[in-house]
Amino acid sequence: MFKAVSIVTCLAIISIYFLLITIMYPYVCWIKHRPSDDDYYPSPPTATIINKKSIKFCSNKTQLNLMPMPSQIILLNKTKRIRIPSIIRIKTKRSLPFSIPQSSKNAPFILSIDYQFDMKNKSYPYIGIDESYQLNITSTNHAFLYAKTYVGIIRGLSTFQQLQYHDKVPIPLVIFDKPQFIWRGLMLDVARHFIPISIIKQTIKLMQLVKMNVLHLHLSDDQAFRLESKRFPGLHDLHEFYSQSDMQNLIEYARQHAICIIPEFDMPAHTTAWFIGYPHLASNKNSYYQLEKTWGVKNATMDVTRQSTYDFLDKFFSEMTQLFPDKYFHIGGDECEPYEWMQSEQIQKFLKQERLYDHQSLQAYFTRRVEKLLNKYNREYHILKLKINDRIYYPKKY
């Protein structure tokens, strides 16, 4: 009897269990898959703002591999990803003072470009010019680039070019960018190792891609003098050198890539190459100078006490400042060994006459006089190594 009751009870419990499952299952499924409130009342899309400080916290989906990282990137959270074609169509409201490669009138993807004012004769990309830009990619076939200057346009094109290398780019995408440092430079020592113009142009293209803006050319040293001087033809190397026509072409090429070229002619030391053709510039008038074949700090130094040296430099600066449009002119100034100055009775007499206490004071005297010469031609000097003497001020420009 008890066994029969137990069997009936178990069957009843099982029946109730399956009945509850049959009744509750559809409701549970509806709860699990019911539409969200956003499906009835869609909220506006939110945005992810990426800047240089937050980039390390971004996921791989939102991070854009750009170099350098733009100041700010705005990505809508609800985006789609597109591939930007390598050939695009350019639309401009104003004429651009440079050519844009890989553009076609028939390309489906359009990049609209506008900048605030025409620079015309002021189109040389001077240090401190506004380089900011805004790049908007709003649809699958249209982007907009705006800047205040043509230099900003080139910086924006560099970012756009990097995006073209991405497999896919999230859109809508907005980029605001401006440089963190106004001087972003690269120095090429072409004096010790001659580099053909074609290779320098390739370097300039890569500099533009990563938004560098200053190419510093080290043109003279103890090993060679690489630039033609028409006024002083005995200066430059006869085998491997840049003609003034070569340099003009290179400066124009750099301008089209928004890059300044700053020349460096080392003085008063590292000047052996000057003395090959013009030995009267040397402190040691009895020495026979030959181009150095090795590295290191040499003793050759200019005689900075004679007026004839400054007359020579004045004519040289007059020629070179007409060739190089940038306002900065580098004069080296590093590793000035005092040996030849200390051995010269005439120079030691000059030190006492001018109340200069040591070779550092004499170099400071030279630097001030060179500064005045360059100021005549609206140029500011740059110098590589600075020293402060307790008794005399050594000018500092950066």
C-alpha cells in the first residue's frame, strides 16, 4: 500500500515539474531575449576620445597606429570599418603650393582640402608656423581636411597617408592635431660622409611622413667642405660636393614637404677644409693643411683675432644667406681646441689687449662678432656646444 502511494506521489511530482517547465519556458526565453529600451528609444551614439595620455589604455579596436600620435582622436562607439584606397580624388577651394601624388580625377574616394589663407611669397615653412589641422572621415567615400596654413595641410596629409596603410579604419573619425614641439629635426653629417641628393630627397619624404620639420645639414668639417661657393671656389671639395643649383633644388623639394633646411658651417674649429684653399684664415700660418682622413678632435682653428677673417666671413655669409632662406644659420662652435691659439704670440698679445682671460673668452668674442655679421642678413645663429665663463657671457640661442 505504501509503495503504491509513493509511486503515485512521485508521478504527481514529475507531472507538476514538466507542467511548470512547459508554462515557464516561453516566459523565461522572452525575459532573456526581450528587446532593450534602446530598441524602442535609441540613444544618441557616444564617443571615445583618445589623446596622447590615454592611448596606452585603449583597446586594439580603438587604437590607431599613427606616428606621432595626434593630439586628439574622436571615435563614435557605433562605427564601421572601411579601407581607404591608395588612389583618391582631391577637391580644393584654393590652389595648393605643392603637388599631391597618387590622386586621380576619377577616383571614387574624395578628400576635400581647404586652408585659411594663401601664403604666396611667404610659402617657406618657417619654424613656429601654425601646423595644426583637422581631419574628418565621415563616410565610406569622403574625407575633409582643414588647416590654417598649407603646412598644416601637409601634416594632415601625412596622417591620412598613414591611415591608407591601415587594413581598415573606423568611421566616423575626427582627428585634431598640432605639434607638441615646434622643432622636430634630423641632422645629416654630409661633411664626413657624402650623401647624394637623391638619397637626401628620400629622407625628406620619410621625414614628412612622420611630421619632422627641420633638416640640419652639416656641410663642413675637417674632412670636407661639401657646398659650392661661387665667391670662394677654393672652399668646396672638387669630387663630392653639392652645386648651388643642387641645393636650390633640394630646398624647393623640402619646402614642398613642409621641411626647413638649416645649413651648418663649422667654425672656429673643425675648419681644416677652409684652410686648404684659404690658409690665411688659419691660426697657424706655418702649417700645411690637408683634409683629415680620420675622426676625432683636431687642432685646426681659425684666427679669430684678425679683421681679415671677419671680412671673409661677411662675404661668405652674404652668399650663403641668399641661398638658404631659413632665418637660422648654424655655425658649429663645438670642440674648439686652444692649442694653436696658445702657440700664437700674436693671438696671446690680442688676448691681453682686449682683456680676454682664456680661450673660452676668445671664442665668446668670436661668436658675438659672427652674430653681428649674421644679423646684417636677418639671420640668427645656432651653435652646437655652449660654455659659460664666469668672466664673460657666451651667447645662448636655444
